[in-house]
Amino acid sequence: MKIVMIGAGYVGLVSGVCFSDFGHQVICVEKDQTKLAKLRSGEVPIFEPGLDILLERNISEGRLEFSDSLASSIVDADAIFIAVGTPARRGDGFADLTYVYDTARELGEKLSTDTVIITKSTVPVGTNREIKRIINSCSPSAAFEIVSNPEFLREGSAIEDFMRPDRVVVGVESPEAEDVMRNIYRPLNIRETPVMVTDLETAETIKYAANAFLAMKITFINEIADLCEKTGGDVQQVAKGIGLDTRIGGKFLHAGPGYGGSCFPKDTLALVQTGERYGAPQRIIETVVAVNDARKSDMADKIIMACGGSVKGKRIAVLGVTFKPNTDDMRDAPSLVIIPELIAAGASITACDPEGVDEARKLLNGVDWVDDAYTAADGADALVIITEWNAFRGLDLSRIKELLTTSVFIDLRNIYPPKEVFDAGLTLTCIGKGTIES
Ligand code: UDX
């Protein structure tokens, strides 16, 4: 099949590359010339494990191309995916649909063949009907079907999520469109991946409901962690104890500094706004958003308390600044709140991150960037792990103790068993463990 992917951002690029690996003929349309030049030369402009190998292979085997011309790319396309960005609009939190609607207009002006137009961008309920209306208004005789096909890719494991999804959701209006979508995803049949076919609004809602539910799960366990810290108890065991109930499930119950990233913060906010707009308030998610926002700031207070109530004049080593490991993405990372609050409280920060430094430099002022955890720890008054990169999971804690001027070790991701930390002569501040003794 000939597939066109409009937008080679995170979702578009991963999806385009994976579709070409399925054996389809794929053209990714990208207007950013710098990005386009990199992609054409086989360079991946984002950090996503495994993507570079797949990109190179599919370019060299002739199934994957990049272009800046929508008009020439869409000729004879069986399917055209819209995967342009939908950032949260400044001020009101609504998903900004400018790029989506601009793309719809351009498609309306240039569409010449019967095709299926599929929205992969995360868009609020009703957007697919609006896309259809726009295309029809530009080109009343255009023959096309509209489909909603939300993505559920996690950064850092996006290839795996694409190749082995729990499900594929397609919102359609006709059996013909359903057939095209089943053909596109046919390679997943071997794994018996469920393909769920719904109407447009249901598919759009599934995406938001899934992300909001996961964000709620994380926020729930974070509040239970706070309770454990006051009452005694170990949140990791509580999470395991509830997660073994298959009705709850054990995933997304790791307490931490609050969720960040390109999806949860934006999508929870957009769901709240949609609820308000339609008079169906999403009160649980409103609370999730507020609790998660406050949590990032609470983490700075937690660090200050661990440092004896003041960080004035102290140097703090920060390990990990991206919103999660295996990505260079800094969007809504807890570090973006925690680090400036520590600096405002008088601390100086020495930080390291395996992939995030280039991006973080643009967003965090006054940070001294170093290459590794031991250099960061050298002469620091406290060490904080904000993001659980593998590189920080197996630290030589005795060496860390020797390098620090105090013994303050703060693990905001609960990656170290308390005994290991205490055996190294460090004191431990972690998340949701009320019964540990340092
Ligand atoms: C998420 C969804 O998982 C994915 O399906 C969707 O399409 C896009 O949004 P992503 O943002 O890449 O993916 O990362 P994810 O692994 O879901 O983590 C999101 C945030 O939640 C991170 O900040 C992470 O640290 C945090 N998190 C996750 C927790 O704090 N605890 C957990 O148990 C899981």
C-alpha cells in the first residue's frame, strides 16, 4: 500500500518508519527543511531507541522516503495520515488544532484521488468531523473517507509499542475505510492484536480516556505515597498488593515526582476543557491535574527538608532531568519545576542526563552540566535522582558517599533499596516509605 504520513514529528516519524517496516511504501511529508535534510540522510532528529536502525534499513530498501511536497506525495496514496502537532494552547489549555486544520485545508485543495484520510494526531472529540467538513468545503467533489486512529506510543519504547500494541483503535464511517485500515495493520494479525473498530467520536474519546486514566493511576499512587510517609508503610508494597488484583493491574503504579511528558499533561488538560465545553465536567481529572502540578513543587520542598530545611549556599547534584528515561524530551519534566525552585531557594545545581542536556540547557538557566553522576556528586552537599535512567541504577554508593560532603541521598524514583543506601553510610529520602529508618 502507498501511505503518506504528514508530519515527521515524534508520532509521525515512528509511525511512518514502522509502517514502512511492515512492507508498505511510505512517504513522510515534513516542511521543516533542517529536519527534512537530516531524515533524508538517514539521521534521526529525536532520541528513540531502535528508530535509527529501522529508518536506515527502510530507506536503503526503498520503502521509505521524505518529501516537503504534499501535492506530489499524495498522488495515488491509498492512505494519508495526519500526524502534525497539537500542542496545548497557551492560556486556556485547549489542544491547538491550527496545524491539523491547516493540513485539512491543504489536503482539500490538493486531493485528486480516492483515498482514506486518517488522523493520528491526538485531537479532541469532534475534530475528525471538522476535518471532513473543511476538506469537503475546499473540494466538494473529493472522494475520501475519514478515519480516527489514535496512537498509544510511549517515548523510549515507541517501536515496541507500535510493533506489539495491546490494541489498535480505528474510528470509521464505512466498511471500505475499515478494510483499508485492516490492510494497513495486517502484519499485526500474526500476533492476534485486537483491532477495535468504532465510530469517530468513540475512537477520539478512547485516546483521551486512556491517557487520563493512566495519569490518574499515577496520581493516585503518589497520594498514597504521601499517606505512607505520614502513617508508616511502603508504597511500593502497597502498589504491588493492589496491583496483583487483576481488576487494578500493577502497571503505572510507580510513585514518583509526578508525571510529565508530551501527552499526559496536555491530554488531561484537554479532556478537562472538553468536559467544561460540553457541560460534562471531568472532576476527577481536574483534581489529577491540580494534584500533579502541586507535586512537582512539593518535591523541591522535600529536597530542601532533606537538606536540613535550607539549601542556601548548598550545591545539589541532580541525576536525570528528562521527564522519563530513554528520551531527550524535557516537556513538562518535573525537573523544570524542581530545579528552578531549588535555585530560587539559594542552591547551586550540578546536573547530568544521558540524553537530555542539549534540550535542558535551553530551558534551565544557571545549571552546571557535567557528564556523569560521580562528577556531579563530587563536592556536592546532596544528591537527588529525578529520572531513573539505567546509568543511575547501579551507582557505586560507597563512592558517592566519599564524593559528597554530607550523606544526603534523595531518590525520587525509589530505585535503590533502603538497606543498600544505608550500608553505604548515606541517609535516604525517597517516596512513600514511612517506615524506613536511616
Ligand atoms: C504516554 C502513554 O503511556 C502513551 O500510551 C501515550 O500515547 C503517550 O503518553 P509517554 O508520555 O511517552 O507515554 O510516557 P509514559 O511512560 O506513559 O510516562 C509518562 C509519565 O508518567 C512520565 O513522567 C513517567 O515518569 C510517569 N510515570 C509513569 C510515573 O510517574 N509512574 C508510573 O508508574 C508510570
